[in-house]
Amino acid sequence: MRRQRFLTLLGGGGLGLTLASCWDQAKPLRGATNLDQIWDVIVIGAGVAGLTAARMLQDQAQQVLVLEGRERIGGRVWTDRSLGGLPLDLGASWIHGTEGNPLTAITQAAGILTHPTDYDNITVFDLDGRPLPDQVTTELDQTLQGILATVDQQDLPINQSLQQAINRVLGGQTLNSTQQRRLNYVINTTIEHEVASDIGDLSARYWDESEILPGGDVLFPQGYGQIIQVLAAQPTPLGIESQQIVQAIDYTNPQVVQITTDRQVFQAKAVILTVPLGVLKKGQIRFNPPLPQPKQTAIQRLGMGVLNKAYFRFPQAFWAESDLLGYISAEKGHWCEWLNLYPVLKQPILLGFNAGTYGQYIESLGDAEIIQAGLETLKTIFGPKIPAPTGTLITRWGQDPFSWGAYSHLPPGVSPADYQTLAQPIGQCLFFAGEATQSQYPATVHGALLSGQREAQRILQL
């Protein structure tokens, strides 16, 4: 999450969009499908990639249907309002890099409010709860900057992990417990929370190969779901069938592709598949004929990480006014990063992040255990008499059967070419979109959006 800050240390208007009644217009259609109809395009998945592709195609007079397995649309963009009606994003939170970002054009055209995050406005607390001096926090960032700069200068074997490369740079140095904890902290919050994976599971050569847009990062005070509303509803509502779980895609006849869901069969001249990488890795969709071997290999090789959130709403704010709170935990990655949402929502809410191995581990715990673990960290920082939360909300993205993870990454031995292989269409009938098909901006919402545009344009050029 703090990668934009770390990189700082390193050195379509006029759309006429409005949010009025968008959600009502974009409600999924029920019973709107004619079984004998052959659609121009069927888009599988109503996340950002799928909705973007469908929007472009429908605006060009294509007959388009979107099939979505969930009860809701948005995919990994999910604004939940179950906690007192507050718009809390359980999936994506930020626009990463506002300049030159297609999401920025949507927010400006639709009048969607955003709120910048200042990653330098952070208070970091040591193991015992005492705040670290700003100078020490800066030195931690600079230490990691130096380590990664040295890693970048090495001739790295393609199968080497970032953990192995960092160990090599450290050259067998013996760190005392304080030094090790602090190094673990800055690695976890700067890298592992950014890529939703442990550094031992990341390619040393390619982990940061994706491009970063300038302009800083912004949050949505009224939720990221506003973007979904605009894509689904304007200028005219998309045709969306929810609770249609795709089980099989038969493209034996490239002129008419058959899509079998748990409820019925659909037919289309072309299909755009936008399901998350985790769903493809699980093999939940049968393909006839089977996908080409290079594509199957890319699906197996690419990694799908886990980043989970836990929202804590309190009776009043008792924490520092910083945008971010950091905690140097005894165990690597345990409740190390918190986002202060009071400046954004004007409500006393803290959001804790857990990624990689620990993010996966907490999914095996009950809700009460997860909340208690987060509260223990807050009590260490702010004292045992902090008030009990009035509401909590947690995620388990690694167990979500419609995603099986948060977003993609490149493990050791894997390169951006695997993203490109996954993106390759099969003939002129089966197309692939989603953040894991976008080698320039993977693991981002704007990457997903651009992939949807890419495939829609590909079809329109046939």
C-alpha cells in the first residue's frame, strides 16, 4: 500500500456522466434471456474489466449480455454498507496514480468525490507501543531503498525469489531482534501489502515490473462502487444476469460459442472471459476443447495473493491524526498497517490490513478471534482501556469462491510474458480480460479497466 511513497523516495473528460439513480438503473436483469438468442458478445464477469468491455461494445450497437455468478455486480470492487450504512470498501480501495488514469476521467465526469492519501503522514509504533521518531522511520525506508537498489543491480536468476535476493544483499549479516523486526515491518508494509504476497513468493527479477502512474493515490469517501454504478448504468443500462455461475464454455464451433451455467445455456458469436485468475487456477470452468497448453501453463504459473481487511468502528477516535498507523510487530506481518478513515469518512474507523501468509492464516480463525487479535495490537499502542468497537467488518478473499484471492503477482520463475499469454485470444471467439491479463498495470483496477477496453476494441476490429 505504501509503494507510492517508497517510489517517491526513489526519485476522458466530457463524458456527461451522472450518478443520479445509477444504482437503480444498474440492477441485474432477471429472466431477460431468450434461450434461442445468439448474442453478439457474452461477457463473463461483472467486475470492472467485464463491465468496461460490455459498455464499449454496447455503445457500438453490439448485442451484449453480461453473466455474473454473484448476487451483486462489481467483482473485487465491493462497497459494503452493512456497518451503519457507511460505504466501506471490502475490495479495492484506491485509485493508484491519478494522472493519466482512466478512472480519474470517470470520477471527474461523474462528479465522484475522492480523498488523497498522504503516505508520508504516518506514525509508526515500536513493539512496546512507543512511537518511533520520524528520523528512524525515514531511515527504515532508506534502508529498504538501498537493499532493493542493490538487488536491481544484480544479475538475477529468473527462478530467484525476492527473499533470496535480499538475503544475498545482506550477505549473512546477523541482525539483532530489533533490527530484524524493523526490517520485517518495512518489507511487509512497503512490498507485501502492495502485492498481497510474501517476498519469498515473489520473483526477484520481475516483482515490481509493472508501471506506476504519477499523481498520488486517492480513496472514495462514498465508496469505489460508484465506479461500478457508472459503468453498469450509463449512458444506458447494461443487460446483466446475476447468479449465473458459468460451468463450461464450448467453443468447438467457433461461429457459435455455448456457455453453460448452473441454470441454463447461452450462445454467442464471441465470449470475453473476465473471471479472476484464482477461478481459472481452480479449474471451475470446463473448456471444450481444452485451453491451449501455453495458456494453461500461464494460469498455473501466475500467482494469486491474499490481502484481507478488518474494519473497526469505535465510539470515538483515540488515535493520532496521521493518515496511516504502523506497528512493528513481534511476528512479521501481524497487524502492521492501519488506515485512519476519520479524515475520509468523518467517522471513528480504523482499517487493518493483513497480507500473504498471515492474511491467509487469519481466514482460518473465527470472526471474534480475528477482531481480538487486531484489538490486542491497538491496546499495545494506545493502552488497555481503549473503548470496545461498536462494529466490525472483515474479509476472507482467499476463501471467496468467485475470486480465490485478492489479485495476481509474479512468483519466482515467472515473467510478465505469462500475463501476455493469458491475454491472448483463441481465434475470433474466445477473449480474455482482467487484471491478470494486463502486463503493464496488473493487480490494479485501472489495469482491469484497460484490459476490458483492449478486448472490446479487439472484437470491434474483427
